Amino acid sequence: MSKSIFYHAGCPVCISAEHDVIDLIGRDNVEIVHLGNNKERIEEAQNIGVKSVPALVTPKGNVLHINFGASMADVIG
């Protein structure tokens, strides 16, 4: 993985964290994945180790859970 992936579900907490992540590491260094709009990527996020969103996965595969917006169970519905 060459850049970070930021997974979120579109809630206000997630959107705020998305803006902060972009400000901190730069738009070109992060892929934004809205799991509400990209449900086909939920399994990918879970396999990486995402337990709640918002979460940032670093290029080395570390999962950083940021604040707490929703559990993956909530995202799945």
C-alpha cells in the first residue's frame, strides 16, 4: 500500500475527521472511502482490521481508529 486509506460512514464525526486527516497528511497521500456509498468495500475494511469508523489505515497496514462515529456493525446495518 503506497498511501493511507481513510474509511468513514459519512456521519458528522467522520466528515470532521476526514478534513483533519487531509489537512495533516495531504489529499494526495490518502484515499477516502465512504463505506455508506461504497458498501462493496466493507469486507475489505473488516479484513484489514477496521472495527469502527472513522479509521485511518497507514501504508504499513496499521489501523488507527479515530474518535468513534459508528461500529462496523452499524455500517453494515
